[in-house]
Amino acid sequence: MKMKKKEEVDIKSMEKRILTSTKNLNEILELMSLVEEEGRNVERTTETATSLTRIFIKLRKHGKMTIAKGMPSDSPQGQIVTWLNERYTGFVTSLLKLFGAKKVTLQVESMIALAYMQLIALTLCLRLVKDETAHNGGETMKFSNRTYTQLVDALLQSEGDESLQQEFIDKYLNQYYDLQFFFLQNAAYIPVIQD
């Protein structure tokens, strides 16, 4: 039991260090490796993914993921922003891969634990979509389809238990008109996989 608490403290302390100084941004890579590692523990994976979501949301909120007007992209700040956006894209891809995760690739005691992890990944992806939208377009809010397109594709392509798709439909798609509109728009452009 103490080992679990130590892991949690490490993730939380890493999150705090990353958010307090740009010198610690490389620790994002270590957290991302915990989400992506083979044979991962579901609890640790979900906690790490949640921590990374908070990190990217806070970095975006504080303007760390956008190059300031007039700042050259090859400047040190521009290079940091580019690097952060590349890590963000990689993190979103890692979250979406969890939709297709199988019990055999994880330390999962049950299909319930796997479904739980996938639902957490879905929720985190939608939090990122909401955050992208909140910081997209300045004065007027404009829906950000950047991550949502990938989310729709991953949901439609995922195999296995349909509980993830049903949760998305019940909890999100049937509740929010912007998600419905962009879902239909995005689904129209996703190639159908033939057996």
C-alpha cells in the first residue's frame, strides 16, 4: 500500500515541478512514458493521464502553448512552444490509443477496470477539447475540432465492448449540440474499414 502512495506522490510532485518552472518541462516526457508503457497498471495510467491533462490545461491557460505575437518561431520561447505542442499531440494520441487497449496488454484484473480506464481517457479527451475551444479564437468562442476529429475517429474505429461508445452517446453526444454537429461533420470524412 505504501508503494502506491509513493507513486501518487511522485506523479503529483512532478506535476508541481513542471508547472513551477520551464526548466522542468522535460519531466512531461517521463509522465508520458508512464501512460504509454506496456503492461501498465490501470490506476497509475489513469492518474498519470489526469495529471498530464491538468498540466497541459494550465500551460495553455498561462499562454505557454502559444507563440506571442511578433515572437519568431525559432526563438527560444518559440522552440519551447513548438516542443510543448508536439508533446501535447503525442499525449492526445496516447489517450486515444487507450480506447483500443486490450486486457492482455495491461495489468488488468477485469474488463471493468479496462472499461474504467477507457472512460477516464474519454473524459480527459473531452476536457482537452473543451480547453482548446476556450482558448481558440480570442474574443468569440469557436469550437476547436483539432482533438475532437481524432476522438471521433478513435471511437468509430475502436473494437470490442461498445460501452465506451454508448457512454459517449449518452453522456456527451445526446447532451451537447456542438458535439453532435461536429461528430456528424467529422464522421462523414472518416474512411470506413472493410473486413
